[in-house]
Amino acid sequence: MKAITANRLRDGEVVFLGEGGRWVESFAEAALFARAEADGVLAAAKETAERERFGVDIYAFEVVEQDGVPVPATMRERIRTAGPTVRTDLGKQAA
């Protein structure tokens, strides 16, 4: 599985492509795509985001299932979904 992420231009927030092509702030709301499907969705998301000047650094990343829950496969993406590692009282992990 793959998810698609970007940094929102307005505030730099990490966002994820959710259902219906809307961008969401929570990884839990991210749409998950089969590997074969992800490339086409990614191309469309990049085109739309660039046209609307919504986000930058748009890419797909691997997602694995852990204890029945989808989680990012790499530490980099796990950190991006949670927020700063030095202050757990800030960022998405504080919510």
C-alpha cells in the first residue's frame, strides 16, 4: 500500500491525500492506494496541487500494516506523521 503526502504551502504543515482527493492533516484520514494505482493518483495530485499552488514536495510512500493498523513503513514518514521528536507536547502527537 501507499499513501501520498505533501507540505502545504500556506503553513508548511505535513498533509496527506485523503478520500475524494481532499488534503487532510491526519495520517489516519489518508487514503491508501495499491502500488499500481498510486502512480496515477500521484501524478494527478501533483498537477492539481501545482495548479492551485497548494503544496510542495508531493510524493507517495510505503505503508505497512502493524497489528491491523496501517503505519508508514519508514522512520522518516513515521516522524512526519507525528510531528517533532524533541517536544512531544507539540505537533500532531500532542493532540
